[in-house]
Amino acid sequence: MKPPPHERGHDAVREVENQRDDLLVYLSAAREILDVVATAHGVRATAQELAVVLVRELAVEACAVTLRDRATDPLQLRGFAAQSDRFGAPWPS
């Protein structure tokens, strides 16, 4: 059975609001990423700052960033951050 039209409208509004909220999170993350890159502190510092920003802004559990110094160099792990870095390690059992 289909929900009444007024309930479908509420569902549509909720969906649009959820999409808007997601978009605001991604735009905030993009702004923070651009701010980090604009500071140009070198590859290692930039990679570490990017990992921290992604963990904080997107609330991912952990983030590893690989970058290279030059286009011909192999990718290397340059930055890593985790939620436990922000909040501390969990209490021992």
C-alpha cells in the first residue's frame, strides 16, 4: 500500500535535507584540503595534514595518504591519521 501523498512529500524533503547535509560536509572537507595544500609545507607535512583533515572532516576511522616527491618517484606512505589519534586509545578491558 502506498503512503498518502503528504507523507511522500515529507520523505522527499527528508531526502533532500540529508543530501544537503552530506554536501555541506564534503564542501567543508574540500575547503580544508585546499587550505592545507595552499600552505605548501612540503610533501611529508602536507600528506600528514591531509590525513588529519580527512579523519576529522569526514569522520572516517583511519586515513593513509600516499604521495610522491616527483612524478617519476614511486608512491610512498607519507601521512596517516586515525580517530584514536583524536580521542586517544580505548580503555583497556
